[in-house]
Amino acid sequence: MYTLLVSSPLSAEMTTLLPRVETMVGVLYFALFAMSFDFVSGYTGYLSFGHAAFYGTGAYLVVLAANGKLPLLGAETPFVLLLVLGGLLALLLALLIGAVSFRLTGVYFAMITLGFSQVLYVFVRDWDFVGSNPRDGIAVTGRTTGFEIGVPGVDALNLAIGQLSGDEIEGLLGFVSLSTTEVSYYMVGLVVLVCYFAMQRIIHSPFGRVMVAIRENEERAEAVGYDTFRYKLGAFAISAFFAAVAGGLFAGFRRSATPENAFFFLVAGDALLAAIIGGFGTLAGPLYGRLFDETVREFLSKAGEGGGLLPYLQSQLGEATLSTVVYDGLTVGEAIDTFLNGHAALYVGLLFVLFVLYVPNGMVGTVRDRLGGRVAERLPAALGRRFDR
């Protein structure tokens, strides 16, 4: 679909507006992390500012296992198994952290989880076991093949992901061909979809109803007989499992990880940003929030980094227009470069402020409020009524 669009008469506009496939892979695995953050923070009301600890746990386990540094896990251990093991390790870590953190509430809970995350960040950054220069991170060196997603042991049902080491598909169904990045997009998306449905099932179970009750009024939930501490700890552990799976997908696709992009507290800050833009307590909202964030960043990207507004304007306006002086010797081309080149983060920040002020429920939350219920239920009904007129 992407290839068809960029090959159309509107190819320049499509390249400008649509994010690259490689960007979409990153959107998917980070969106899973943001959804895991929303799972505990959006449905129990307890903000986990240290959630990056679990994301980094999954990422580092994948790379360390691939390098043969973990006992009982060889370099060729199936990737799907590594994702599960990383999730279980993060789950145990969450139980330990949560057993202490859930003795507190509000901002104190957020700060203590942040503290635990920073302890792990400093520990990993200075831990010589992970690599010769742990501050710069680690890369996969003990495995030349890509990390495969599928059914372990069945080669025909596995496809490798990765920017350079992933699989390609030629002539699928006689006419469809997929590059390594496109294969990664679909396979990572498959894992994210399975995890999303699993979290949705938990949220709409009796366990999930108690999570929402804790968010709305924890004292009342306790009064009717629920052990809220155990439910909060369970939700925290489940969210950690899926956060680690997201970290494992990140490391499997990138084949590397660093303390800054895996364990640093600002990683959880990006998840919070995606959740607020997409809609807190919606689960699907963080996916759209992350997609919106990355689309705006790529739209305002520097020249030479793919499609974006800056290279589009420079190619479409023409030399005469670009050289026109608008104020005190400043030309149109110089003004475009000055106000757009490298300032994507500034504009994203401004959009974030506008979202907080005018769209406090986020994109999905606002649509849900307008429809009067869950989007998946109300939207088809609303469209059906419109077409029946």
C-alpha cells in the first residue's frame, strides 16, 4: 500500500505526510511499551515513572542471551522464548519493586518507582559484565542471523526481523514482495496485536473491573472486601511483562541497546506523552499517541532524513520563491530552514501543551466521549445509522 501511494501522481505529498515503514516499526514496539504503561497507570491511577526498568530488562536480556552471556541460554535461543523469559524476569522484578512501592500512593509512588529505575540505570551503565564499555550500550555480536518471530522449531512458520539481518519475501501470492523492513513491520505488528488483545481481555475481566474500581475510589473498593494491594501488585507485574516484551522487540529489531534508550527515566516519559496524547485509560490510545508524535517529528524532519515538510517546500517552491526577501535580508528559503530545520521537538512540545489544555482525554478518549461509549462498539453503530438514512 505504501509503495502504491508513493508511486502515484501525489507521490511527493504522500512522502511528505506518511511516516516511513522503518518509523512505523519503531512506533509499534514502543506503542506496546506505552500500552503496558497505560495498563497500570491508566487503569489503576498509579503513575509508574520507573517503567523503563522493565523495558530495559527485556531489551538487555535479548542482547545478552544472543551474545551467549546468560547461563542455559545459547546464542541461538528462539527469539519468542527470549521475549517470554524477558517478560517473566520483568514480572519478578515488578513484584519486588511493587511490594515496596505500593505501600505509598500518589506522587510518592511515582517517585519511588522512578528511584528504582534510576538505580537500575546506573547499575547497568557501570556493569562491566554486559560489555567492555557499558556506558555506550551493547550490540549483538554472537549471532549473525536475524531474530525470528513465529513458531519455534518450525522454519516455515518463522520470519526474521531486523534492519539488515531480517528476511525478505519475494513473489508472495505471485505478485507481493516485502523488504526486510516491511517483514519486520508485519511480524512486530503481529506480536503487538497479540499482546494488545491479551491486555484487553484482562481489562475486561473481573480482575480489570477491580483495577478500574481502584482508580475511581480505592477506599470504597477496600470497603467492599477487595485486597487492593494484591490487585495493584498484580496489575503492575502484568504491565511489566508486556513492557519487557516491547523492550525485547526493540532490541531484536535494532540488535543493540544502551542505558539511555532502554533504562533511562525519559523512556517512560515518552510513554506518558503517548498515553496523554492518545488517551489515558484507553489502552489503544497510546498507539495513536505514539503514531501522532512520530508522524509530526518526521513531518518536520531535517532535509536528508526522508520525507518531511522542509524538503517538500524546498523542492516545490522553486528557486525564485525561495530567494525572495521577506524581511531585513531574510529570504523565504532561509526562513523555512530557520523555523523548521531541527525544531520538531519544539513543535511537538507545543502540540502536547495544546492537547493537555484542550483535549485532556486524548484522541481516543475524546472520540469515545463523543460516541458515548467504547469506540469499537459505538463507531460501527453510528456509521450504520448514518448509512441507513
